[in-house]
Amino acid sequence: MGTRRAAPDEALEPRFEASLASLEALVARLEGGELELEAALAAFEEGVALARRCSSQLEAAELRIRKLEETADGPVERDFDPGEDE
């Protein structure tokens, strides 16, 4: 099986799992309530950027899945329900 080469922009972007872990750590720091106002605002801004990056990466993954599911009869539409067992 071949491996997919990362686009140049992808190589510079942190992996989804790393971004999500960073976001979770930031949320924990913010929820701790021990940050001063300026530090909390900076953490919040960073969190928003991380959340957007994660969302973008998930959308790109969904698009790849949709492309892979195309058949000779045309595209196959699927709902992406994480709670759905197949």
C-alpha cells in the first residue's frame, strides 16, 4: 500500500492529535482559574486558533473520505455521525 505524501503546507502544520492535546491543556489551564487576565486572554486566543485548526483538519479528513468513497456509479453520500455504529 502506498503512503500519501504531505503537501508542503501540511508538513509545517501540527498533526491533529498534537493540536487537540494542546487545546485540551489550554482549556484545563483556563478552567483552573489561576491565570492573570492578560495570560488568560492570550491563552483564549491561542485556544480559538487551535480549535479552528482542528476543525479545518477534520473537514479536510471528511473531504478525503468522501473522495475515497466515490464509485463508478457516482459519489456516495454518508452521514458522519460519530455515535453511529456500523
